[in-house]
Amino acid sequence: MGYCTTFVISVEDGDPSEGEFDRISHMLETYEDFEFWGDEWVASDVKWYDYNDDMHRLSKEFPQFRFYVHGDGDDSDDLWEDHWQDTEPTILHTQIVKFVFHQSTLGINH
């Protein structure tokens, strides 16, 4: 069955030439069903089993760029960010904090 995640990838710390942009797009499109929107590549609800290997290859091919990857998984608390540069990932996990609103704590009387 598998676990679906939406991936959003952008380039940080650099401005790819048209040729580099085309090669990055081609590599991402061979990995998963990525589309380019604005200034980032998006693949929605995919099962990218080779994510680590593919991002390792992409960042090795373009070591001059840092790739920012945002992941939003099936579970509501599965949000994360990776930064890949020259085959090295920096993984950042995002924590969701939920606040419970109580009118009584605001001094509102009805």
C-alpha cells in the first residue's frame, strides 16, 4: 500500500542557469511526478521510496546548490524539512503545536 507524502523542492543559495534548471527538472521528473510551479517543484501525494538515494544523486550532480525539501505526509503531524547540499542532508523536523481556545480565559461573559 505505502505512505503518501507531498514534496516541495526549491533551490537555495544559487540561481541555476537555464541548462542547469532543465537538468534538475529532468532528474526530478524521472524520480517522481514533479511539476514546476512558480519557483519550486511539487509532487503531490506520492510514494517516493528512493527519496534519499535520488536526492543524494541530485545534490551530487549540483553541489553548488542547496536544495530545500518540504515534506507533508499523510498524518497531520508529519511535517518535515530537509536541506541537501553536496550529498549531505540536514534534517529539520517541524513540531505542530495545537492551542485550545476557551472563551472563559479571555474574560468574555455571555
